[in-house]
Amino acid sequence: MSTTAKMAKYKKQLAALDAHKAEMKKPADQRDASKLLEPREIIRIRHRCQLTGRSRAVYRKFGVCRIIFRDMASSGLIPGVRKASW
């Protein structure tokens, strides 16, 4: 499976997760069962880097993988983050 196909699958899963969260905010008697996800479907969503599509070592707070995070931090593109030295 190509990276483009994996990203498309990830975006579809995120859309379903957003719909699930919106339904869970409603009262129990007004929820649409077709928009709710089962717990196993929520667990299977794998976070991906927004720039490269890499699936491992993705920081949720920034949405990028560790490699891109390091490049961006070294370039000064992430406010409040700087390289540590001691």
C-alpha cells in the first residue's frame, strides 16, 4: 500500500472519529448508531506525520514525526522550542 493510500485511509478514519465524538456529545436517546464507532475501531487509528506520512514516532502535540520535528526545531520554525545543550 502506498503512502498516499495510507494517508487517504487515515483521513477517512479521522473524519469517522470526528463524527463519533460529535455523536457522543448528544444525549443517549438522540444518538445515531451508524455514526458511532466500536472501541476496537477507535484503537486501530494510527497517527501519521502530516508532512511525510510516517507512522512511527509521531508527536501528537505537533502532528509531525521526530525527524521532521528536529529539522523544524533546528530551523526555528516551532515557536518556543530550541535545541537543548548542557
